Amino acid sequence: MRPVIGITCSYAVSVTEGTLHISERNEIGLGYIRAVEYAGGAPLVLPHVQDSECIDRYVGLLDGLLLTGGVDVDPLLYGQEPHAEIGSVDRSRDEMELELTRKALDGDVPIFAICRGIQVLNVAAGGTLYQDIAAEIPQSTLRHSQKGAGWYASHTVDIQPDSLLHRIIGGITTRTNSFHHQAVRDLGKGFIATAQAKDSVIEAIESPTHRFALGVQYHPELMWERHPDARSLFTAFVKAAMANGI
Ligand code: MN
């Protein structure tokens, strides 16, 4: 039976010109949905809720949790004041996702975290972030905000041997797309860095004490149709979620 994969989403608001009509929405890129469905999961988008009981019910229902991309995490949530180069933040999304992630970690629900997701996962475990790579890691000269197509693998990533990521990819190097201006700084409790770009920016983290808690700084949901390494991340995650229910 297909495991149920909870997928987090973004908040968007627009005002219709010439009116006072305000439209608030939760949105999700279809790449996440399609990749999970392709990999054998049943995707279920989780809207932004406030009530803890809703989050408890979600965690109980889910076989796996996919943390998706989006805006920057509020730095106050990891003990920093906002840097001048911080992007947009969404405090209510942060609070919902941090509670969801902590409860999923406590319950050992398989977690796969993408881009903003790796940052949420790290902060949920007590870690911190670089708020802006260009401003805070001056020795980094790599372009982490690529201008090519979403599926294009623009930089190299070195993978730590014998890690979960290594077992999934089957090699110690891969190429990834890159659409981020932030990165993992201090690791969350129990997490190890298992991939780095050539400028040492962390591109993946995982927890060896959970059955599957893996974050990547790149966007495999934009690559899986063309790149087997990106595809294998989703299939390994869904397989772990399948085993979760047994
Ligand atoms: Mn990158």
C-alpha cells in the first residue's frame, strides 16, 4: 500500500488591483507532488494550521514527512538577530513546521527535507544557519543561486562515505542544482553533515539515530525526471516511509 507522505507548503497573498479583495492561499510546487507519486507514495499537502492537536493528528497519520522549499526561517528562532541580507520570513509557517518536525523526529517518522526544509530540520534539532552565504562566508565564491534551468545540475557535491546519502546515491560525488542564499551553520543535535559543495557549504545533513532523517540543500523535485541521483532520493524516502507503517 502506498505510504502517506505529508508535504509542507508555502503561504501566498495577493490583492486584486482596484479592489479591497485580499486572497490568501497555501501553495505547493507540483514537482514535489509528482516526485512523491512517481516514487510510490500518496502525497498529502499539509496546510498551515496553528493548533497543536492538528499537528499531533498529522504526525499520527503520516508515514513520511516531506519538508519543502520556501522563504527564510526567522533567525530569532535560532537565537540570532536578522542580518541585513535576510530574505522574507513567515513566522507562522516556521512555528507550524518546527513543531511538526520535532514531533516527527520524536516519533521516528521518516523525514526528507529539501532546501528550506534542511534549514527547518536543522533548526528543529537545535542547530543554526548562515543567514546569507555571500555576507557571512566570504571565502565562498561558488554561485549557489544559479541562473540556469531548475533541472540543471550546476555544482558538484562531495558525499561522506558510508552515510545514508552515500548508500542512496551509490557514489561519493553528485551534481546538483542550487537555489539558496542560506546554509546550515552549527549542526542540530544528533545530526551530521554528509555532503558539501567545493566551498565547504553544507549541502546535506542526516541523523544516524533515526530510521530516515535526511535533508538536502538543493532541489531534487526539479531534477528527478532527468537525473537518476535525484530520483533515488525520493524512492529511498518513500521506501523508508513504507517500512514505517509495518
Ligand atoms: Mn548549493
